Amino acid sequence: VWISSNCNSDLITKEAGKNELAENGFVTNKDLGVPFIDGRLLKFDGKVYQSMIDEIEGYNMIDGERIPNWFGLFEVMVQGRLMYGRLSSSNIKGEGKHEIALI
């Protein structure tokens, strides 16, 4: 819920077919939809292979813009369970230390 602001307090947005939302209006968390991440970070050590380095250091061209791959979805097997997240940090040297924000 919005409490106060020192900027953009007069911002009003409107999505097609929906009501206007004001920056200083009240919006409950449930109205925001499904969260992008679930708030948990998974830290793990993992062997780094060249194919993984190529993916992390690579990029994709989207609408003519070079977008680094580190914004992509990652998956990791934890005790037989496949987990998904967005890369938060990764040390690709040696054994590799990684952190993903679970989704």
C-alpha cells in the first residue's frame, strides 16, 4: 500500500479496458498479480562447464538491442527437485558459486 512519496506523486496510469491507477492511490498486493519472484534466494556451489559460461556471458538480439543472457531463466536440480529462478550472481571461476532468485 502506498504510504508517501517525494516524487511522481501525481502519476496516473491507465491500462486499456481497466481503471486508472494513481501513484498516490491504494493498491493491495493481491491486485498486483503473480509475483515475478517468490522472495527466496538459492545459493549453491556448482561445477562450471564451458557451455554454461557461454550461456551466462552470451546475449540475444531483441528488437535490435543486445540483451545479456543473465536476465534469463535458470534451472538447477536440488536434492532431486528441479528449481527455477533468475540469476542474481554467479562466480564462474573454479568450482563456481551461484545465487538465483527463485520464481
